[in-house]
Amino acid sequence: MKKYDLLKVLGITFLVVFLMSWVIPAGSYSSGIYSSTEAAAPLGLYDLVRLPFISVATFIQYVLLFLAIGGFYGVLNKTGVYTKLVEGLAKKYKNNSKKFMIITVALFALLSSLVGTLNVILILVPFFVAVLLKLGYSKINALASTIGAMLVGQIGSTIGFGTWGYLTIVFGQIVNNFTMTTLILIRVILLIIITALFVILISKKSVFKKENVEVKSKKGKEKPAEIKEEKIDIPLYNEVRSDKGTLPLIIITVMMIILLMIGVYNLTYTFNISVLEDFHESLMSAKIGNYEIFSNILGGASALGLWGNYDIITVLVIVSLVITWIYSIKFTDAIDGFVKGMKEMLAPAVYASLSCIVFTAILNMSGADFVNTIVNQFVGEDFNLAGTTVSTLVSSFFYNDFYTLVATMSSPFSVFDENVIQIVALMFQTMYGLVMLIAPTSIFLIAGLSYLQVPYKEWVKYIYKYLLIIFGIVIVVSVIANMMI
């Protein structure tokens, strides 16, 4: 990857947004009514330098999350059995690497669709990337099979809290019949179609780590090209072997992932099931005499279902310590591995926070901004599919946080009837997912490009045809859904 390729892309993106703030009038929405300031709300020259720092500071949670994941894998490498696990899977699928790639895509897309909170699923990425690279796939194929598949699952979200769950929270306040099962059949069918097409895309574009090398004989005549394997470093992977078993590591990691998925999935908001929050309240109020034992022992632990990035980080650190103990790793070696893993993830961590610079700029405008003005050009008093499509595409580029996007940009559509709201929600979900698959404001895409050192331009060339096809499918599905409801 060319040095500072991503930094240039992010810089150009920010500069374009900076210029837009000078030429497009600002506006705001209140109860579905648009109000224009009839003047631009420009970012200042001082903001060009200030906002990147604010972006990193505001979204420091992503920096810490990526660093914690890096540290976790640094400890895994110290066990010696992580290498055995990666090599074992690579050996098992050596003669059927395509099957493992399909399993990987299906797993990441399905988990994303069902859970919706990608921060947890991200923990699995380094492991599957290591196996894919061991099997001979190129870095861009490994990126597509993991992070790309996560974002595909977001487009076809079914009961994911981080996608349709947020839509339920926001639009459920506007219409009474909007639930997690609204348009569920259509969304399941959409997930199957776009995932299958994504597998076909990756299968056709599978590039293995090989290079043709012309070898000359002593007489100077060229011999047929020989195939030599190109050496590619696998991120967050060191070949350290041990005769200890892999089963404890597998059990601990699987249990951690399940716990985290439960922790970030809010059953109260999505299905009105408050059992986890009720249990937490009972647990924290339990007393021995007048002493609240669990409240004092656990401290500020949140209820399952209300966990965020800092809870994920905390669990990663705790599990790293547990693995250190189970595999009898010296504490100094564990610290050394954790720090080494953090260093490897430093660049992706910083890029993840910098990908939020446009979002930071919009937040800095305090409600009246040019995004509302652009959206107002396409959203009329009556529902229009083309206008809704364009407005959700545009707003998704600027608001890379899905909940903020829906909470902020739902106002123009709040005046529509209940059936239309369902289609609008579907467009928010699908258009946001499409944008996150290609935009330089996509947190996980930009971090993934940095992690695997894939140039942004190369990714655009790789994915754009698929996006055009999926865009067409989404439009057709939306038209059919509009006819059915």
C-alpha cells in the first residue's frame, strides 16, 4: 500500500466537506418541518487543524477498542497454541479453501444480521484473516470475506440491535406498529440474495499469494515461468508453538464472544424483554446484612444488554488475564505480548477515529447544517422512493454512526403514514450499509484497509460492481415491498 494512501483519502474527503460548508446554506428540521438559515455555516480555517484532534478525542473509544483487540491477540500469540489453531484450520481446508471462505462470509454476514453491533464481531476478524492468508488468499480477499461480509450483513439486517433495533427505537415512537419483525420476510430474503452474490463476487475475484517468475538457464534462454510463493506477513500472528491443548482457548474465546453478544444486545428495546436488566437490578441490590455484596464487588458493571465499547474493552483485558493464568504465561511475557499487539493495531485504531472526522464536523455545526439542506431538496411532502433513496445515501455518508443518523434524519419522514415509514426504514438500513462498504467515512472499512494494508483505490475497483448490482436489487425489493404493504 502506498504510504499515507488512506490519510490522503481522508484529508481530501474532509477538505471537500469543508468547502461544502462554505457554499451550501445551513438548515434544520423540527417536527418534520425544514427551516433554512438562508446562509452557510462555514467551518473556519482553524477547524481544519482542530477537528482532526477533536475526532480522535471524541471517538477515543474506537482507538481503545482496536488497541484492546490487538493486545488480546498479542496474548494469544504468547500461548503458543494460537499458532496451532490457525495452522490446524489451514491444514484442514488446504484442499478446499473455497469452502472455508464461504463459511467465513456466511458466518460474518449472519452474525452481523442477527446481532447488528459490529464492535463484537470485529474481535473475530484477525483470527479468520490469519487462516485465510494461510490458505493463500490475498489480503483484499481476506478483507472482503470478514469486514466486507460484516457490512453486507448490515445491509440485510434481520433482528440486529445495532441496525433494525435502532430503527425500532426511533420509528417505533412515530408509528405504533413498527417492531423488530416489520418487513422481516423481505429482509431475510434480501440477506440471502446479497450474501450469495457476495460469495460469487469473492469466488470470481480470488487472488492467491503467488507470483510468476521467469527463470533463465545458464545459456540465457528463458525457461517456463515458475510459481513462487509470495511472502506476506500476517497481522497479529506470530508462529510460536506449544505442546499444550487448544481446547481451553477455544472454550474461553467462544464463551467471551457469546457473553459480549448478549451484553450488547438490548432485549428490552427490541423485544420488550427485561429479564437481564431485572436480574442485574436484583443482583446489585442483594445484601448480606446491610452490605450490598455484588454492588461493591462488581462496582460500575452495567446490566447485560446495556454494554458498550468500554465494557467490551474491559472483558477483553480480563479474558487476556485469564488466558495468561490458564496457559501459565509469565506476567511480563503477557504484558510484552499485549503491548506488541497494541502497537500493531495502533494505525488501524487511529484511522478508525479519523474516519469520523466528517461526522465530527457535522456535529460541530450544532444542528443547522448543509446536510439538512441537501436532504430537503429530495424529500417532499409526499413519499418519493427516488428522493428517499438519494437522501438516505447522502446522509449516511455524513453520519457514520447509525443511531445518530436515524435519530437525526428521521424528522423529514415523520410526517408520512405508517406504511411509508416501513419503506423509509428499509432504505435507511440498506443505503447506510451500501455507503459503509465504500465510503471513506466507514469506520470498519477504513480500519480494515489500514489493518491489511489494502489501498483504498484497489478496494473501490474490487467492490463497485457488486454495489451497483445490490443497489438495483434494493430498489426492486423496496418497490415490491411498497406494493405489498
